[in-house]
Amino acid sequence: MNSANPLSNLPTVTKNLLIINVVCFIGSMIFENSTRLFGVYYPDSPFFNVWQIITYMFMHGGFTHIFFNMFALVMFGPIIEQVLGSKRFLNFYLLTGIGALVLQFGVQAFEVYQIAGLVNPGSSLKFDMISGMVYSDSPNISQAGLGTLVSIYNTPLVGASGAIYGLLLAFAYLFPNLKLALIFIPVPIKAKYFIPIMILIEIYLGFSNSGGSIAHLAHVGGALFGYLLLKAWGIKKGIY
């Protein structure tokens, strides 16, 4: 064991995920257009590319964003990797990240339908790739509606948070009675209470539009797909 190397105690997949995320973050600081290329856009956006459903998980919007995601990865990843095994752990991480998109895109598709469904027959929506603006010749679409469309079509989603919420769900599923001691909570609290509360908060913020630019429902999607994967793989709840 090499005590001088802080990564030496991390299992293989967790360590490599951490390294890839940090390298990609540094790269995004150097290459300004990397977020547009590797962040994921709404599938109907002209900026969408299929590889983005994987690469978006390794891009982050700032130091705080990547710090808290990687802190959670290092805290919860090793123990879950030990239980699931390295191969299944990697699949779990990637699939929950993709699952986060499924819910996020579903909500965005509903928003687009609500707005674009008001377009009169014969009218149209046009997306300007240079300006990133959406234009319509329909009087039924408000400026607020057009602004929402611009945001959906022109804003990439980045971050490992969907996969991280999958890990949080897995931790609560596997170790429900382990207590978490967190800086902002004065007393330790069992995982089976704390993590569901976090998910409920994300649901509230997602539907109340109180979270600014944060894709709260993507977090919920990651947790939901994490639960479905654990059930599909036949892993018993609370056995540890």
C-alpha cells in the first residue's frame, strides 16, 4: 500500500471515474467549446450528438459542481463497488447517468409539447443555430414560451449528478441503517432517512422550478433508475 498516493486505497473503477472526471474538467477549462461538444442537448436540438449521452457525465459547470460530485463518488463509490463488483458497478454508474436523462428529456418533451402544441396549422418554429434563438410565426406562443424553448434547445446538461444520485440510492438501499455524519447536520442520521429526504427535495425543486439552472429531475431519474437496476439484478434490500 502506498500511503503517499491518496488514490491508492480507491478500487479500480471508482479511481478511474474520479481521474476521468478531473481530467475532463481541466480540459473544459482549457478548451472553451468543449461543453457545447460534450455536454448533452435535448435530442431535438441541432446541437445534439449521440455520444453526448455518455460524455455529459464527465463534464461539469464549475469547481463547486465537480467538487461535491467527486466527494460523493469517493465517499460512496468504493463500498458500492465492493458489493456490486467492478464491472457491475461501472454499468450501474453509466446506466443511472443515462437514466437521469430519460426523466429529464421526458419532462422537457412535455414542456415542448405544451408550448409548440399551441402553434396554429401552417405556422412553424425555426431554430437559429448561430444565435441560439427560436422563432415562431404563431401568435399563440408567448415570449415566455419562446424563452423556455430557447433554454431547452440551447442549454446543455452537464455533470455526474444523475449517476451520483444513483450511488446515493444504492447506499441507502444496501446500508439503510448506517448513519451519515454530515457537516451541515448536527447529529448522525441513518441513510434510509437522509437520502430519501434528499430525493424528495429534488422532486419538489424540479416541479416548482425553484432550482435555477440545476436539472433536479435528472437527479431523481438517476435515483429511480438505480433502484430499478438493483431490483432487476435481484440484489436484496438492506442485506448489509
